Amino acid sequence: MAQRLPVIARALKNSSDVVSLLLPCLVQLYKDDDVTVKEACMNNIAQCIPHFTSDAKKNTVLPLIKKSAEQSLEQKDETLMLIAKNFGEW
């Protein structure tokens, strides 16, 4: 499902709809325990970012990325590598 989020974001064509309908799904999927789901979310955030409002980027997306990086440093898991891999696109 996380891999389809950019397609859905483009189809909605309205930033407020993307934020109200899609962003909560992205956040919920990112909380999944399955590492592959988390990886798919991270890999697809870059394609969704242009469809989010500035407030959504500032208040939800960037804090999610920051929190993920901090947790990855504490837990020494592979999430930090996903963040590093995608950082240029974000």
C-alpha cells in the first residue's frame, strides 16, 4: 500500500485532500512493525512531498523524519540508512 501513495497523491490533485486523506495513512503505515513497510513509506515520501501543504511538511513530515532518525540512532537499526538514502530527494 505504501508504494501506491504517490499515485494516490497525484490523483487527488488537491493539497488539502492529500493532507487530510493520505498523510494520516502514511504516518500510520510508517508505524508498522514490518521494516519493509517502513522502508516503502520512506522511499515514497519524496514523491508525495510536492502534494503536501507547507504546514503539513513542517508539522508532520519533517518531524516524522527527525523522530525516525533519532530513534534509529538510539536503537542502532537500519532506518537511518533509509533516511540517508532518501535525504537528497526530500
